[in-house]
Amino acid sequence: MARKYSVVVIGLGVVGSASLWRLSCSKTDVLGVDSAAPINLLGSSHGASRIFRQAYWEGQEYLPLLSLSDELWQELDRSCSRRLIFRTGGLFVGPIASGVVPKSVKTAQKGNIKYKVLSTTQISESFPAFQVQEGTEAVYENGAYTISADDSKLHMINLAVRNGAEARFGTTVISIFRTSQGLAVQLAEGEVIYTARVILSTGSAMGTALINDLSELLQPQSVPVYWFKPNSDRDSDFAKKFPAFLYQMSDGNLLYGTPEIGQEEPGVKIGFHNQQQTPFDPLEHTKPVDVADVEQVSTCVRQIFTGLNSVPFASKKCIYTMTPDGSFLLGESSEFPGVFYVSACSGHGFKFATGLGEVLARAALDGGVAQEMSIFSVSRFASVNKSG
């Protein structure tokens, strides 16, 4: 006899895992499935570290979700025997003309987030690891932190299973369809699972399978990330003493980075947020990073961090799933009511995972997405979306 669940979560990246965790807290009969392993090297969630910040220059509209996410990251950290949150603080640097600092300050003031504006001189005095040019300013957010990414996602799954949820890995969903019993999920091995609701969080595959709502709106990109070691032993604490950061250069290139928080990824992680993106291809994605890309990031590291060896000792590629405006897509499928989807994408979604998981869990339990999440609705692309 076919098993029926209240909710099936398809895709157990960090947002799907967060959804499974939050649903399990309500003791809902829930199943999570993923076609890959718990740590998926061809996904967007794996790795040692991610940045959490709330002085968000991208816009004040993210504040409610940031606040909710922060509360739940703290809850997750308290529930784990391993450390998931590292209080590194966050330094966000940019040319005065760029508007990075005024936009960050505006959001911080709106959200009552503690911050400090630093001049070029103050940046050098407070953070000597950073070599900044004249005409640069920064915001320092003391409450920003670095998240242990893989450990956090695995802990969400552990909590969910402990609470009674079921998780299956190496399980591919080939279709969603309607029956007289409600929604049905067809697995590749032939099993059909019945459910009242579905949460769909399949990352880079979101726009190409299962539902048509997001057709032509998502563009997966392959993006390199690099690791750098200090120049010498006397700089050995360098990688552990400076904050998570975003650094917009005078040419508009935006670098991000996290300090070393564990031995899984030693050294400083640095990458471009808005450069070196190429259309995702599974075969190309596994190839080494291009020499020209390595040289580009090395040039930037030489300019900003004289204490680091500018030649990365390691590199790999991650996936950004981009939307036309760089923001998220979250809603209920028009094709299959009861299917709630999320694409926490465009390279800045990880920090929102806990909040998005809560929002999706509520939607599945209550039968609709909260009105305050309408800013992420697909309707804003009605002229592009075929179904609009």
C-alpha cells in the first residue's frame, strides 16, 4: 500500500533541510527526498563557511526574513554539541561613490542593527590585514557571523529525523501529478508517494523539471571560489583574526571572504560575487578553474591582503542560481496548488535558509504563503514567465 505523508520536501539542500527541520517541530508526518548525498558536491549548499549579516545594502525589504533567520540560526546553534556559529563580525568595504556604506547604514538603522562606519584610516587601524585605498569607507557589523555550513545542514537533518521525519537520499523524483487522493510524487524506481503538500527546493534544477512556474527565470552559473594561506608562519593567526567581509573595488568587482573556522577548509576563503560566472554545465563544472580566473583573483588579493600568499592553494566551483533581479522566488505553483517552491538563489540565499525553511513549513501547514513574502512572488516577472 502506498504511503501518504502530510508534506513531502523535494530537495535537501540547506533550505530543504531547514524546511524539513521546521516541519518536524510540529510533529507533522513529513518525508524529505534528495537525488544526491547529504553533502552534495554538485549542489549550492556544501562547504565549510557562509556569511550571515543584517546591515544589508541589497535592501530593507530583506529585514524581516533576516531577523527570523537570525533567531533560528541561534536556536540551531544552541541545539548542537558542535559549534555552528563563529562570532567573526563583518566588515563591508566600498568606494565612497559606490553607495555600499550608505545603503548598509540605512538598513542597519531601520532594523536597529548595531554598526560602525569606518573611514579609510580607521579601517587600516582596526583591521590592518586590509590594505585599502583612499576614497574607501566601510561598515563594521559586530553582530555578523560566519556559519559552519556543512555542519549546520547536517544538524538540521539530524534534528528532523530525531523529531520523527523521514529522509531519503539517492532518491530521484521524476514527476508531480494530481490524483483523487491529492498530490502524488513519482520516484524513479517506480514508487508513488501521496501527500497533501509539497515543498520544492531543488536548487539549480528548479527551473527545468517538475513544475513550469519558473521556466526561463533561473540561470544556474558556475562560480569559482579560492583558498589562500598566510605568507609566513609569523602571519599564522592572520586567517583567524579578521572578519568575514565583502569588499567592492573601485572597478565594481565585489569580493567576499570568510576566515578559517575549522580544518575542513583551512586558510581564507575568497571569491568574486559578481564576476567569473559561466553557465552551469555538469562536465565543465568539475574541471579545474581557468588560469585566467586564478590570476584575476590573485591580482585582487595582492592589492588588498599583503599578508596572504596571492596564489591560492586550493580552488573549486560552486553554483549560483540566478534570477533576473538577483532576489528570491518563493510561492505556490499555479500548475499544482499545494506545491510550494523556493529558489533561494543568486548567491546570497544561504544566510536566509532557516527563515525560508520556517516560511515554507508554515505555508505547507497553513495552506498558503504569508502575505509579507509576496515581495518574492514570481508575479514580478509576469511579462517574462510563460505562465504569467
